Amino acid sequence: SDQLPHGAYIDFNHMPICVVPATMLVLWLFYHGVPHPKGSSRQDLVTQVKRAYDMKQPLDEDRLAIKDGSTARSYVSFDTITIVSGVEWNGDGESLLASLRSTSTPQVNAEYINGIFGEGKNGVRDRAWLRFVSGHLDIETLKIGKTSVEMNVSKVDVNLLSMKVTQSMKNVVYSVYIVFSSSEEYIPKLSKCDCPNGWLFCSHTLA
């Protein structure tokens, strides 16, 4: 733990989660790759940390490389993906290709994107295309997972796509989570990137 960034490791056996300062909980969530609201109340932070700790959420190696504590406190998502069951991740190459090539997987084109995000914001679209063709997407980190989340006070089965995306000309790696319903419908309110604009319409998510 001596070699980890400040806040990445907290011994909750000696310091219960309920008494840990909110600033430390934010750092712990960040270094464990857990998205959470930027304006979270202290109770919301405690609940999210308890859930992640009980699920044995591992440390995020890419975020551990970020030494700037202010960065860790800034790059958080606007909304929470409230997972109510463990995530069954699958990173097998053949399985990933089979899922992506499935006839039930929506075809992403201009019409599909406009239907979700609306028309306009061509600057974001241009940057997303450049990320796609310039190798900013770390395909080796692509994973597909199945889990259940809380949405509108109900338990909903969803499919998650997770991938690491690098920022233009900066040594920063963002985690992108794309969420679809079990019927392959895209869920914008749960799909997030942990960049500063990740709760809106960012080029990392679009790429």
C-alpha cells in the first residue's frame, strides 16, 4: 500500500467506511474504477464504496498511473451505474466477435447516432472518428459483461461494453462504459465515460 497513490488503499477494518472523510471516499472510488455522481452526498459515497468493497472491486491499473490527485477528484461521471448483482465479464476474443457480429446487435451509423444524440455537434463526431482511425481505442481492453442494475426503482438486466480510450496528445486513459438493455436498446443515462464531459456527448463514448 506504500507504493499506491494517496486514497487508493484504505484499511476499512481499522477505519470503517462510515467514518472515512468524503474526499478519501472519492479517491478510493476513482482508483477502483467506480463511476459516481460528481455532486454525490456523503451518504451516496458511503453506499457506493460499501457496494464496491463487498463486490471486491479491483484497483484500476490505468488510474493508478495518474499521480495528480486533483485529476482523480475531477474526472467522475454525473450519474451512477447502480449495479445490484456481480458483473459477469467476458474478454474472450471469439466470444466478443460473435456478440458484435450478432444480428441482434444494432448497426451504428449516422441515422442510429442521430436518433440517440440528435443532429449537430459535428466537432465531437469528427474527434470521435479520428480516435477510431488513429488507434486511441485499446481493443485489448474490450470486455462484454452481463449484470443487473437499478433503474427507475426496478431491477433491469443489461449488457455492458467496457473499453479504455486514450485522450488526444495526453497521457490520460479513460474508461468508457456502454450500456444496452437485454433487448439491445442503448441506455444513454447509464452509459458513461469518466472524462469531464462523459455524462454528455463525448468523443470517447461515440468512438
